[in-house]
Amino acid sequence: MVDSLKKPNFEEIRPGIKVPAKDTILTPRFYTTDFDAMEKMDISPNEDELKAILEEFRADYNRHHFVRDAEFEQSWDGIDGKTRRLFVEFLERSCTAEFSGFLLYKELGRRLKNKNPLLSECFTLMSRDEARHSGFLNKAMSDFDICLDLGFLTKNKKYTFFKPKFIFYATYLSEKIGYWRYITIYRHLEAHPEHRIYPIFRFFENWCQDENRHGDFFDAMMRAQPDTLNDWKAKLWCRFFLLSVFVTMYLNDIQRKDFYASIGLDARNYDKYVIEKTNETAARVFPVMLDVENPQFYDRLETCVKNNEKISAIANSNTPKFLQLFQKLPAYISNGWQFLRLYLMKPIDVTGWEGTVR
């Protein structure tokens, strides 16, 4: 009984290889794009800045960073079953998200090689970083006797098509919110080392600098394309992507609040801080930021949290599957309504606004 509590059973493709989490609206996605349009992109308005960013990538500051040390060489059976499961889920989600970036950037680097060598090398070097991140996370999963078959993921996961400018919005926010997530956890555990239950968290300070540099690249790319940021449609799309990223993170993390509690963090306070800082950071390039201080913002997110709890309870009930959809429908409709109301909340116009990243 004790062993089963310490080592939860995961559905496996084969021994030691975890079945990937099912695709849902909240799980990390794999992306593809219009490579021909990307080839024709004019980067001349910001070419000097992009060359400077390329030099940062070439410097490869973290080339010796992702090396497992002696602290990893021990048994982790002391982590109780519930925390162990939540931690494996955290590692899997993070690994899948990083591997998604690797695949997209690698393909962009390959496709652009002959038409735009500057962008090609930038994407290739970013894919190098993401490969290190995903590989390091997958190796961490193996410490808990399970890991992902990344080749299986490559072949079997669904790919979402986004136009290049949507790729820019999504990946910019993914990289910047990744920075704030990693650095916030790192700083918390630096102040409270008694909560550092596993050594991977020691790597987060340097790790998040990769995320930051990648975000800076997409910042420069967007500013080289005026239609990405400078018209009314851009304002609408920026609002949409900001809201989508914030809602997805909040709902995922509240579902896994026990994991954050295990490392001494309150999931809601953690997410509110990350959202605030990412919102401010995005205001350096986006023409709008969300009014996250409006009390309705988190009130509506909490309604979605309650709806998701209802959906989860129905999914785990003994109700026949064909009836579950009808039971879930009111919660789905409510979530859609909350998202619409959040989207229609008046944003803050930040043209000329200067944020301060601390």
C-alpha cells in the first residue's frame, strides 16, 4: 500500500514510457506555419537589432549549464504519491512545451536556410536551446521511473496551424511568461531552500534567460512588421493572445495548486504575480495591455475555475459518456461567456508606455 502511494501508476506505451497527456484546450500545442510567407518576410527595418540578438545566441551562455550533478544521484521515493504525480505532470507539461518550441524553430531554421540565413540561424540556435530544455526535463522525469518518447510525440501529436504573425504573438508570450514563471520560482526557492524538493529548480535562473532572449527575438521580429502591431486589428489580436495565455495558465495552475503548495507557493498569488509582470513586459511591444487590476478579471477567472471543477467531477463520475456532454454543456457555455466578457473588458492603451522589468 505504501509503495503504491509513493509510486503512482501512469498509463504506459511500453515499460517506463508514459502515454502523453490527452490533447485538450489547456494542454501545450505543437505548431506549424506558412513557411513560404516567412521566407518572404522583410526584416530590414530591424536587421541591426536582429543581428545583435543573433550574436547573443551564438555566445551560447548556457552551453555548460544543463549538466546534471551529484545532487540528482539519489532516490526520490521519499516524495509522496500525490506530490510525485503532480510533479511528473509539471515536468511533462514543461517538457512538451519546450519540445514544441524545438520542433517549430528547427523546421523554420531548415526552411529559411537558403532564403534568409540570418533568421535561419536565429531559429536554429533557439531550437538548440529548446532541445536542451526538453531533454533536461525528460531526464528529470526518468528519476521518477517514467519519461516521454519525444519521437512518438513528434509523429502522433496534432499540429495547429498559425499564420506567422500569430506565431509571433503566441511564441513571444510563451517565452516571456516562461521567463517570469521560472524566475519567480527560482527567487522563491532561493529565499526558502527548505521547499526545494528536487534539484532542477536550481537551474531556473540561467534557464529563464534563454526564454528572455527568445522573447526579445520575437519582439524584434514583430517591430520589423508594422501590420503586426500598428493597426486596429493588431490591438484586437494582442488582446486575444494575452487573454488566452493568461487564462490557460491560471486554469492549469489552479487545477494543480497542490504542486505549488508542495514547493511553498500559493498558486493564485504566484499566477497573479506572473500575469502582472508578463502584462507589463508585453506592453513594451504590444499596443495594449489587459486591465488585470479590474476586480472582474479574477472574479471571472474564478468562475471558470469552478466550471472546470464541475467538468472534472462529471468526467470522473459513473455517468455514461454520452450523457456527460449534456451535463458539461452549461459549464462549457459559462466558460465561453466568461472569456467573451473578459475579452470585451476595456484594455489599457500603452502606445508610448514604458514598463520597468525588475
